[in-house]
Amino acid sequence: MLQEYKQQAKGSVLQQDGSQTSISYFKNEDNAISSLMEPSVPLPKMESYSQLWNDYFVKLSRVLCSFLFAPEDVNFHSDQTTSGQIPTLVSSFYDELSIKWVIKVLHMVFPSIKACSNKNGFRSHLWVFVSTLQHYVLKAFRKVLTSSPAMLEVFRKEGIWDLIFSENFFYSGSSEEELSEEFSTYDEGSLEKYYACQSNVVQLKYSGVETIHMEVITFVESVATSNGSVQNLPELSALLEALEQCTCNPEIAGVLAKSLLRILQLSAEKTVASFKTLNALSRVLKVACILAQESKQSGDTIPMIGNNYLEGAPSHGCQSSDSREAFRSWTEGIETCMEIFTEFFSVADDSRSLILHDSTCIDCLFELFWEEDYRKRVLKYILDLMNVVTLSEEDRKAMLNVCSKYLETFTHIKEKEKSFVELSINLLVGMIDVIQTDVVHYQALFRDGGCFLHVVSLLNGDLDQEENGERLVLVVLQTLTYLLARNDASKATFRALAGKGYQTLQTLLLDVCQWHPSEQLLNALLDMLVDGKFDMKESSHIKNEDVILLYSSVLQKSSESLRLYGLGVFQQLLRDSLSNRASCVVAGMLNFLLDWFVQEGDDSVILKIAQLIQVIGGYSISGKDIRKIFALLRSEKVGTQQQYCSLLLTTVLSMLNEKGPTAFFDLNGNDSGIIIKTPVHWPLYKGFSFTCWLRVENFPRNGTMGLFKFLTENGRGFLASVAEDKLIYESINLKHHCVHAHVNIVSRKWHFLCITHTIGRAFSGGSLFRCYLDGNLVSSERCRYAKVNEVLTNCSIGTKPILPQNEDITQDSIQDFSPFFGQIGPLYLFADAISSDQVKAVHSLGPSYMYSFLDNEATAFGGNPLPSGILDEKDGLASKIVFGLNAQASDGKKLFNVSPVLDNALDKNLFEATIMVGTQLCSRRLFKEIIYCVGGVSVFFPLITQSERYENDETKALESTTLPVAKERLTAEVIDLVASVFNENLANQQQMHLLSGFSILGFLLQSVPPQQLNMETLSALKNLFLVVSSCGLAELLVKEVIASIFLNPITWLYTVFKVQRELYMFLIEQFDNDPRLLKNLCRFPRIIDIIQQCYWDEVKSGFAIGGQPLLHPITNQVIGERPRREEIHKIRLLLLSLGEMSLRQNIAPPDIKALIAFFETSHDMACIEDVLHMVIRAVSQKTLLVSFLEQVNLIGGCRIFVNLLQRYAISIKIQVSKLFA
């Protein structure tokens, strides 16, 4: 029928005179006759044919819809709006059947029409029929649901949305192209006339979207927001599927998205529930991502001048002919999708958690992040998601995924963004904000996500050319600071990545800064050093040891002013904090500074470096560092220039003078102390004693610092606290007794403190409290002893004591307590009040003694003999130890009791004590105690001979230096070093004796230039003698040091008179103090030999020395001469006074023989005369004369002096005559 109609219609159009043809019937392919018009009616023009078909299609649509309504209710057109009248339905049962039947019919009709149109080519006419039918059906369905909302479930069961959103309905295709094809053979105005005649049926386009699409979307939207159903899951499912299908058509996609947004806004509760079920948010975001990709492609095809798109650009893909409109459609679609996300994000209570667990949603968000127009909003949402509180393991995994995605943006940011610096900064700032909400939690998450590699990768490249390059570097360091702060696991992870001292980060920083670091960079590293904002007063405790070398390496490459500034800051950090020094030792800063010392060219900086070496090395030093120091002293720069060598030796000397224990507890005064968890049975019969080595960093402005507390659960027991000039001791039982003892504890100095409390009866003086400081009794007061039968369960050291509220506290008691701030060395609690001698004995063991007071332990901790009783197995201190604690006897935070296991004693493993968070275990190696690992004290000896290397051009070099170096001090400095190593160290004293060290030292001093053997050197030797004379091996070593050094005239002959005079006056003083030394070391024959050999007046003997000036072995320049004759005479008289002391002490035959031999062989009249004067003066004492004559008579009598009368000198003859007289 349609083919015949088409042929006849075409023929009528070709008739020029407009003649009419009549038909009666149309036949279809099955010869079925359908009466369309009355017979013999003339055929109209083209417009009439179209109108005829339109009317026919309307009638068919109305007939179908009449099954749902009464005929009078079906009369509506496309341009009519729904009236206020609600059509009446016949009955609910009929309504349900009719709905099912109509939908079944539609399921059959639309596929049949499509098949017919594909076969017969009547696409344009059938499209009009399809669009008309669609229009009427949608109107009818809307009226049905309006009149009877309950029918919605029937529609859903019958698959209404599958029908509407099928290729036969919503996706049936566009009409415009089809009609253009059908009417291409007609004149140009025919298509426009055809469109005009359809105006009562359908409007083809609505802002780029076909009317049928608008009607479908509006219908679904009205159903989804109606109150007739408690849920809208099917409607939203259909809209979402349609949205996903239409992503290539931005106009339709935009309308669908807006519809979803309106539904969410109008019916939030049920829509949110449906969104959750359908995973709608991730699907919407996925559509947004596709639209964003298409918009980029669309934008790439549009030529641009400034910000204006040019017309006439070719279309791309699914774009409309107008590229600008297409691009705008893409953008609007994305914007609407983002609005849906925003609305859901704000409406749904658990939206953040749902989004967090949706990996697709997260992926889409991070993909949209790269869209510049939406980046700010997307970043805000991502950061909000990262702030979700995670409770379960699943939550943590989801959060880890977000954090990992966030970190991955750093890797791609340089590839995708030209101006990546500002964006990187924004990301890092957002990351910092997130971390601050829950530091430990997010540190772990970002660490597991590989944060360090991603963050540090931002420093790759030439940031120096970027506008905000330095700012990015600072923000990267700030981010690393937050990631690492107070988290050992994170620090270990970053160390494994960047190396010890963060070497990789160091290289990147220097590359970025072009080897010219700024002060801001150094300050950022200081922040990183203290795990926060650096402040010298409030926050200066080093918490990240790896940053020490990083900071030092960057500082080394800075300008001179910055190097001085940075080193000055570190000096302040280390000056007042032992824990900071410990951190520098662990980091290996000393080795770095020693290398820098050689490389540095500025003397002001070298001085700062030396001061740091002194502080760090004095705290603790390794054998490797000691070897490096001696290598530097032999190096070209240091070894050949006195100013540097002297500076380094002075530094070493300061290290050797460091005092204090090798192991101690460092308490920061904030949540610090030692907790004794094992209940303590308090001594009830003999009293108690508490001893410890302590060092106070700073005293509080008000109140006192807790030293110890031993209390029961109800607050009975003992406690003590210290202030700047006093110690407060409290004994609490039924009555409260408080003692204020004046104790001068100096801050930043190690002290030995001992508190004893005896138990006594009233008639015997009562119980006494005693306080000892550095072994000396400083306070003794009466104080009632609290006999507590209960075990003490509230026991601690260095914590803040809290007194019981109900206790009758006296006014003398101090309530303003604070934790101990400083260091505490080995400590002991004894179950007895030890005696004053025992206190001195414990003090004499030194601060590093930390053992059990047994015989086999004491000898290594001092050379002085200990008082009897301290090491006795039964009566000594070992049996009285309740507990002993030190930082070395530990395992992690657990401390061990060093008390020996005695009979009937509890197992030491049952004792439990732990350190608190603010307490650090410190163990160190003092220079003098490990010098043995590089050869012991003798390692300093070769430095003595090194002084001759500085004689040439020395003055000019010293004048140009800014270092505080005294000229000709090297030998004195080496002697001081030997004395410091020797002092209070029995092992070094024994080594010196076994190696005949002073003999070697005396021999080496003979080769020292006389200029170095000056008053400073002599003063150093005097100090060395005092150290030797007070050591444990004094009996053995004093003789050696006098014989080898002081009484070796060859060493001193060419020195200035002042030095030699001071030397022999010192010897006279020492021999006078200890005559035994004179008898053993300096008998009269020895004096005579020295005078004949060195202090002659005229060279008359072959073995006399000093006749010629001392020449330099290489340059032959004069470097030393004997003093003048009158000065030699004065020295000779000093020596003869020693001889006189020897004779007066005891005259022996060898003395007389030596005297006679001298008179017989010597031709030096001045010397003979001086000796005669001395002998006459000595024998003027009758007791000495008798002894002298006895020895002379044994040899041959007075005639042995007769030969002296033969001398031609009258003065000698006169002196001999006096001797005879």
C-alpha cells in the first residue's frame, strides 16, 4: 500500500498543470486492502498528502491510547499541556490489564515498523508515525500515573523503561537526515513545507536535543520524583544507562545529567539510596571523564586566537557542525556531572565513606584532577576524602589507595603540566594539612604508599629556572618534616631510600640550588632536624639524626657568611645539650667535620669547625676518628702549619678534659624518668643510702625537680627533690618530716650525690639525715625515719612526685615539683646508711663505675687504694645493694639490676624497671679511655719532633692568620695532651711505665728546637709531674720523669736562662719536698758531672758540650746558644745548691771520690772555685763536718786537697786554705 502511494504521489508532483488523479484503494504486499479515504476523492497536493498521513497517524495513536482512557480523554496534541483535569480510569483491574496489553502492543509495533521501514524504504513517513506514536504514548503514560500512581509498579513489571530506552524508542534515530534523503528529488522548498505541516505533531529539535528525548527524560524525571513510590531505583537505573550510552552526544548527555541532578535535589533521600545501590556516583564521574577527553579532542580541533574560537573549524567524532557549540556542550556536561557529585557529597551522610571505598570513583576523581577548570574542586574533594576517619582494615586499605593515587600525581605532574611548580606546592600543602589531622595515622599511610620517592622526585630537574623553584624546595622539605616527625619507622624507611645522612636528598638540594644554598634552605633543614619548627629556646632538641649530615653538607657549600651562621647555630645546639651531642656522634658528624677542617680555606670558619670538633669529640669519639685526627696532624695542610696544628691539638686537649660517666640517662624534663615496677621492701633496721652521679641542665624558675620517690600506695615513704641551692628530703609516715639541706649543685657540671638516713634511738641522738656532695659531707640534720612495713609500689627516679591529697603536709614541703631535667649516671640504693669513708670510696671509683663492688672489678676504675671494707664480700657494699641501675645494663627500655645474686636473694630477672618516653639511654667513649686502640699515650710522642717543621717562614704565616694561636706552643700542647691522657687513668699509667715512656719522651725532647722549650713547655712539664706524682704508680714513675726529663741537661742547655733557672728551682723545690728523690736521683757525683759537661766556664775538658752554637741540621742556621757566662754561673750555683742538699742529706765515699776527681782533673778555675765555696759552706755545719772528715780520712786524709794549692789562681789557694782551716 505504501509503495503504491509513494509512486502515485511522485507522479502527481511531476504533472505541470496540477491535474488530479483519483485512487480508491492502496494495496500492501499481502494484497490486504485498507480503506484510507472515501472512493473517487481527488488526490490533493504534496502538503495535503502529508497532512492526510499525519491525521491518520494521530488517529491510530489515539485509538491505541483509548484502551487506557475514555475516548474523550485521549484528545491531546503535542503542543497541548496537561490540563488540570485528571482522566478517569475504568477500574484498577482493567487499568492493569490495559497497561500490560498496551505495552505488549508497543513491544510488537515498534520493531515491526523498524523492520518495515528498513525493507520498503518508507523511512520518512514511518518516522512521522513513530514520533507521533511515541508522543501520544508518553502523554498517556504520564496521565495514567497522574491519575493512579499505584500503577507505577505495573509499568515497571512490564518493562516500561526497557521499552522507552530501547533502540526503537529513545534511540530510534534522528529524523532530519532521513527526511532530507526522502525529499532530495523535489524542489528546494519542499522539505521546509513538509516540516511546516508537522508542527502539530512534534517539534524536531530543542536546543540540539530532539523533542522525544526531552519528553522521555522529563517523563522519567517526573516519575522518579513523584510521591507515589518509596524508591526510584528503576528510573535512575534507566537514566544512568542512557547517560552512559549518550556520552558521544554531549547535548543529550548534558540533559540526562541535569535530570539526575534535579532528581537528587527534589527527592534526596530515596535518590541517595538508589545511587548507592547503582554505584551511580562512579558511573557519573566516569561519564565526566569521557566527556573531558572528548572536550579535549574537540578543543584541539578548534583553532584559537587568544581565547576566541574561530568559526569554520571541522567537526570531530560525534560533534555537531558548530564546534564552538559542541565544545560548550562537553563543558556543560562535565559541569553537571560535577554538580551531581557535589550534591551527593553534601547530602549523603556516609558519602565520604562510600566514595572512599569505590576505587572507580577515586580513579575518576584523579583523572578529573588534570582538568584545569575542575582541579580546585576535585582537589578539595580528594583532601576531604583523605580526612575520613578510618576504623576498619577495609577503611585503611581504601584510604591507602587514595593516598597512593595522590602521591602518583607527583610523578606525572611534570609530564602533564607546564607550570608544575605551583600545582606541586598546592598538592604538598594539602598533604601537610591532611597529616596534621592525625600525624601517626597518615604518616603510616603515606609511607606505605611510597611517599618519600614521590615527594623527593619533585626536586628532579632544573628548578632554578622556575619562578617559584626555591619555594617548592622549601615546601618539599616541610612536607618531609611532617612525614618524618617523631616516627622512627618513617625515618628508617626514608633512610633506606635516601641513604644514611640522606645523601640522595643532599645531591638533589645542591643541584637545585646550583651549589649556592640560601638561609631559608638552612632554616628549613633546621626545622627538619628538630621534627617541627626550630626555635633555639623552645624547640632545639635534635630528633632526626640523619639531617645532621644533610645540614652540614649543604652548609659546607654555602657562602662564608652562611657557613659562619650555620656553624654558630650548631654550636648553640650542642653547648647546652648532651643529647644533641649524642645525636651528632651517632650521625658521624665528627668524621665529617674533620674532613671539612682540611678542606676549608677560611680561618674564621676553621675556628668554628674546631670548636664543634672539640664539643662533639669531647662527648664521645671512636678509634677511627682518633686515627683521622693524628693523620690530619701529619697532613700537608695541618702538619706543616703551626696555627692549624696548634688549634687541633688544643681541641684534642679539651676533649681529653671531658668529665662524666660513659653511660647515663638523659632526662628531658617532660614525661621523663625511671619507673621501678618491682615492689621494694624498704630497709627497716639499718637505714638506707642513695647514691648517683647527676648533671642538671637547667633548674626550674620556681619549685624543685624530683630526684627520687619511694612511696606506698597510700603515699607513705621517702622522696627527695633538688633546687639550685638546696635539696629537699621528706620522710612521710603518720607524721611528715621535711629537711632542707643546703647543697650547691652547679648546672651543667657532673656531681656525685649521696643521701643517707640512719635509724637511731632518741637517747642516742635519733635518726640522722646526711647529704654528701662530691664525697664531702655538706649537711647533717635530724629527721624521723619512716618505718614502713608495706612494700613500696610507687617508686621512680627523676619523675614528678605527687604527694597524697589527704596527707597532713607541712609548710616546709614543696608542692611545686617538676621532673628532673638533666642527666643521671649510675645510681644505687643500699639497705644501710653507708659511712663517710665508704661514700668517699664510691666517689673515688669515678662516674663510670657501674658494677657490683666486687674485688675483680675495682682495680680498673682508679689507681688509688680503696678504703677497707668497700669490697668485702660480706661486709662490703655488694651485699647491701637493693638495686643498681645504669644506662648500659639495659635492653630497649628495660633496665637490669646490677646487684649480685647472693644467698637468699631474689633472682635478678624478677626485678623490673623501665625508662619513660622522655628518657634516653646514652653510652659514649671518652677520648682518654679508648686512646689504647691507636697505640695509647705514646701516640702523642712523634708530635713533639714535629715542631721543627714550623721554624721556616713561621712568623709570616702566624701574622696572617686570624686564629688564636700562641707562637711556639706546640711542644707545650703535646705535653699537656700526655698529662691529660695520663691523669686518673690507671691503664695509661701502666702503659707509660711498661714502655719506659718518660725515657722516650726525654729523648725526643732533646731534638726539640730550643725556642719550643720555653716557659710554656716547662709549665706543661711541671703539670705533668704533678699528675704523675698523684697517680697510683707515682712511686715508679716520678723517678723516671725526673731522671729522663728534668735532670737531663742536654735537653735544656740551649734554652734561655729564664727557663733553665726555673727548671732547677723547680727541682730544688721537689727534692726539698721529698728528700728520697734526691738520694735516688741526684747524688753529688751527678751534679759534678752535669757542671763539668754542660755548665763549665771555660772549655778545658774533652767531654764538655755547648762550646759551639746549635745549628739547624738542614739550613745550618743558628737555632740555639748557651746562656751568657754570668747566667751560666747562676745556673751552676743552683746546681751546686742541689749538691749541697745531697751532701747534707748523706755523705758517702763516692761523693768524696767524685769531689777529689773533679779537683784533680778540672782546669776550669771558675768551676773549681764555685765547688769549693759550696763545700766550705756545707762543712761549716759541725754534724756534716764530722761525716765529711770520716769519709776523707777513709780515702787518705786531708792531704788529698794539697794539690789544689799548686793551682796558680790565688782565689783557689785562699778557698783551699779556708777548707783546711
